[in-house]
Amino acid sequence: MQYTVVPFTANITRGQGASDAAQQLQQMINHYAQEDWQYLRLESVSTIMTTPANAGCLGFGGTPASYTETIVYMAVFQHQ
């Protein structure tokens, strides 16, 4: 079996809601279905973005490394 994993983030504006996000996911699923990919599920993946430490100039104004955890969503498809 062959799989493909595609990032998915709904892009909605103020006044839109869950149905608009669902429509975007549906459009993605239909797009991949035309290429014989079967939608399996939406997975959440935890990622950590690291911002490296900055030593500053001559040791002044330095900042420590920082870490930000983010959740990204991935649509999983299986080739038919």
C-alpha cells in the first residue's frame, strides 16, 4: 500500500465557522480522490519550533533559546 500525508489548515475569516472549514477539507479530499487517493483520517502532530539563542553584541542584549509547541494537522490518504 502507498500513503501520502498532506498538511491541512483551514483558512477562514471572521464570520465563517466550522462548516467553512469542513468545506475546505472536503475540497482537499475530493481533489485527492480524483487522483485515486482514498481519505483515511486527519491526524494531529505536535511539533516544537526552536528559536536559537542570540549572544547579542559583546554579550549585551542576548536572548536565550526559546521553544514553541505547535499542533499541525495532517490529512492521510491511501492510494487505491
